[in-house]
Amino acid sequence: MHPGAVQNQPGTQAEEKGFIRAITEETYLWSSDVPAIKASDYPTVVAYFNALKTPKLLASGHPQDRFHYSYPSAFWDALSSGIELSYGLSWNAGANRVPRQWRVAMVDAASPASSAGIQRGDQLIMIDGEDFINRGDAEAVARFNAALTPSQPAQPHRFTWWRDGRAFDTTLTASTVSSASVQSVQLLDTAAGKTGYLNFTSHNGPAERQLYQAITSFRDAGVQELVIDLRYNGGGQVTVASQLAYMIAGPAASANKVFMRYATNGRLNPGRPTSFIDKAVGLAAVQPLPLGTALPHLDLKRVTLLTGAGTCSASEALINGLRGIDIDVRLIGAQTCGKPYAFVPMANCGTTYFMVQYRGTNQKGWGDFDEGFAPDCNVDDDMNHALGDPAEGMLAAALRRNAGLSCSNSATLRQGGRSASVPAAAGSPVTAAGAVTVQVRSPLKEITILPENR
């Protein structure tokens, strides 16, 4: 059974559990590793689904499967269209352990956070009067998660921030926010020639038109270098990654080549590989790009990507797909997250399930980046400059590297390893404590989604 053909029919709990077990056996990448468990031992269908995954670990000690999720279908449908209930904040969480050093990475325009005057670089120190930096107990973490990722509107929370040596409070109430997937599109005159820069945050439906417009402007301006900021891009649709790869490399480099080929558990049909897509497919958006629109292309031999731990899944597929056709992909920043896997969402009875079904490989048959891609230049995320500012640390290092210089006086040119966590702001009230993880962003923003009609 191909998961794209799943029917969303109501049924009893036993029937739903049977459906989940059958889909797992047929499509789950590590189906042979799933433990033999009794469905009746689990009180809900979701609890049963959560247990149906491999217990194996990677060499690093991380779970092999960190990507087993389910969400209400309405939530997933909205997120796919670039709409979500939020404050309009993205985070730089460092190592995400206490003492936490969470700082604002991005603020969406026309969002509650923007209206409250929150800025990139502001450090979160308290939530609803509780010490966010040092509280690591499970009860406090649950309250923090509820405040940071609200499930309902009209639930105000008080956030205390640290900026320029002083604390200040804001009260935020989540609302429906439509985030731009492509932001800060700029043309820069650099030592390496005319350079295009764009901040790309999500491989979703609206990105199809936004990338088309950005790359068209770069083509018309005759850019010679391209820098794409992926440090906060957790993934999305393979279709969009393939389109962007085509727009970078052009037809001569990508014609008749594979962007992504799919390996499965041996029972699931891997389907056709995804090529480098050269036309719009009309992905869902408020203003979709018309089906069949020819995509612009830059015909570049190299591209520079700004990366970090938040660079995941479809963003990593972009790296791997381009390297598979010998495009020089330079990575500036930090190690990517390591998700060479893909899904087809399965909706059933109001819940959409995500289980790993495919391992993606490139034209050369390679896709072993479970631990992520190492940067060529290890550079910390510079929270003291706006994204797109040529003086911002990662972008400045990229521009120097493209001009034939070293990344920076302090950055280390290297082939492996992870970057250090972001240092606390000067004067930040940070002390030592234990460690419990707080959710930085929805797991749905760290997945690769395959088109159902492959």
C-alpha cells in the first residue's frame, strides 16, 4: 500500500490501531526492528503509534529514529500553507540545556512579537515569572512548552527579556501568523562580484512563488555568487528543494540527473526518483505560482549556504542533491542536524502521522549524513547583527571566503565537528544547573515531505 493512497475513514480504536500497525509493517524504513507489542496495552492510537519504532542507536548514541511524529490534521494542513498559531518568533537555543541561553533569532513581520518590539538578539530569561534560564524540572519544562508553543489563541503569557544590560517584560498572545518563507532578498556588491543573498526559512507551498521571484531578480541582475541563509530552515517539501537546486545549477548541469532517489524497507515500492524540477507545480499557497511556469536559473558552479543545527531534512537534501551533480556547495556556520529521511504524511481519522519511510540518496547514490553535514568554516551565529547585514558573522565569513580569503581571523577552517553553543549576552544573568530540553520548534518544521504523485 502506498501511503499517498491512505483513506481518512472513521473507525473504532482497534481498527485505527490495526491500520497503524499495517502501515508500519508495509512502509516504515526500519519495520524489521519494531518491537512486538500488544495494541491493547496502549490507551490511545497515538500512544501505540509512538511505540512502533526502532529502538536502535547511532554510533553517537542518538536514537536512529528521532523523527516519529503525529499531529492533528488541521494543524498540519495550516502549517503546510505557511500559517500557524504563534508569536512570530524563531529561536537560537544554543545547546538547549540549563543554564539556557535562548535568544531571538528572527521576528516575523505583522506578528505579536513584532508589535511588542521584540528584536533579534533579545535573550529570554523568565516566562510567567519563572526562571527560564535555570529551571530544569519536568513540571517547569511542561509549563514553558505550553507558553512557548500555545495550542489555543487568547492565552496571554508574560515573557521577561534581557537586552543591553537590562530586563524588560512583554505580554504576548499567540495569533495566526503567516510567515514569509523567503526573506531579506538582497543584491550585494562584493570583492567576488555581484552577490545575491536570501534568507530561506521553509520549503513549503508559498516558497515556490517567493523563490521564483527572488531567483528571477538575481538572474536579471547578473549575480555571480549566491549565498542562501538556511541556518533556521528545518525542511519541508522535496519538490521545493529540487526546484531551488535546479534554479541554482541550471539545465546544463542537471538535465537527466537525479535530485533524490529513495531507498525503502524492501516492501514499500520506492517509486520514481525526483528529478531536478524546472517548472512550477502549483503548490498550495494564497498566491500559488501557476502550474507549468518555467523556473529561472542562474547556472552557477558553486553556491554558499549558511547552516546550523536548525538546518534540517529538505535543506540537507538540497546540499546532497547539488553535490551529487558536482556543484561546489560551501557550508559556512555549524553542523547541520542530520536527517537523510523522507515521509509521505498519512492522514487518518483527524490525525496525520509521520513515520520514516525513505532514505534519500543523490545522483551518486550517497545519502549517509545521519549526523549532519560539517561546515567548511565553523562560524557562530552572530546575534548582534540583523540577518542579511554584510557585517553579520556568517554572511561576512561567506563573503570573505568567496573572495578567496580566510573565513575570518577567529573562525576555523575545517572539515568536521560541531560549533560551540552561542555565548550569553554580556551581563546576562546565567548560572549553573541541571538539564531538561525545551521544544525549540515544532518537529513538523524538521521533516522532508515527498509529493504523493511520485
